Amino acid sequence: VQLQASGGGLVQAGGSLRLSCTGVITAPVVRYMSWFRQAPGKEREFVAAIRWSGGHTYYLESVKGRSTISRDNVKNSVYLQMNSLKPEDTAVYYCAGDGSIIQSSLRRPDAYDYWGQGTLVTVSS
């Protein structure tokens, strides 16, 4: 599995961005696909996840209602639509996937085998 994240950029507070993660993402190789973020000086943080089969979604509480994770089975891609962006959303965003991860481990970065290279999101106030 080779993942590549894109779509980051500079946006004003209140704006929107759509992040994309492309690569060879197929079930049963991948069970869940997720987005994480890492701000300067902070640990990598879970943002959202989607189960590849069935599409059930999970979110960090602070982005719930502002962000939507989705997948495209044909394009083998995962997306993160982020709206009403805040300066505290500024971070490098990574997509990650794993074929054996269980639901209780979704928020743990060390539970994932596959990672994209990251895309920078900067939200100005």
C-alpha cells in the first residue's frame, strides 16, 4: 500500500479544505483508513477514520460536525472535507491505513502500518 496525501494549503479561519489520500487502498488489505494530524511540538493526533467496507465513520470530538471523511472505492481514495476551519486545526495532516486494526485502536498512531507523507494545513486567524 502506497499512500499519498494532498490538498493542504493556507486558508483563513472559517474557510474549507478538502484533503485527498490516494494509493493502493483495497479491502481486505485495508480495513480502516484514517486521518491524523500533528501540530508543531505536539504528538500525532487522530482526526477521523472510515471503515473501508461499510463506510462507518469516527471523528475526533473537536472536528465532529465540521469535517467529513469519505472514500471512493473506484478511485481507491479517501477524502477529508474540513469546514469552518480554526487556527487550532493548523497541522500536518497524514492519511494512514491498516488491514488488521480493530475499532478500539483507531486513535493510536502506532496501530497503523501504512502512512502517507503528510500535507500541511495552515489556518490563519
